Amino acid sequence: MKLLGALILVLSLSAACGLKCYVCAFSDPHSCTDALTCPAGMDRCFSTVTKSCINSVSCVSPMRCCEGNLCNSAIPTGPSVVLLLVSSAIITIFL
């Protein structure tokens, strides 16, 4: 029961803070480390030669659009590794 409460709290906080995306323009995509909280209405992150926030309706080829905080990173496994570590820590604390 405590685990469920912690999970709901984490999901609520992430939803309340808004989507975060990496943002950079015309730089080496592997060195893009600046993050931005997207304005209202922007519900996806995108990557081309630039990275930023975008509305899902505006996602067209050749843009690579994705959902989730910092999903447009240069290292594709970064957010999933953090999520795995956080969930493991929560399970360890509450079990």
C-alpha cells in the first residue's frame, strides 16, 4: 500500500512540473545538455539538427518526436536507467 502511495506521488509531481526536453540548436547532438520545461500546449520533445519542445500535431518527418521527460537525449538509455534506479530505490525503501 505504501508503494502505491509513493508511486502516485511521484507520478503526480512529474505531471505537475510539466514536460522537460533537451534544448539546443545546430550543435553536436551528443553535447546537448540544456533542459527546458516546455510551455503549455507543448506535449512532445523532438530531435533533428535541433532539440526542443513541440506540439504533437506539428510532429512531421524528418523530426523524431517522443513523449516523456528528457526523451530527446543523445544517450537513448538515459531516462530509462534513471527510472529503473528510482523505482528500485522506492521498492527497497518501502518493502
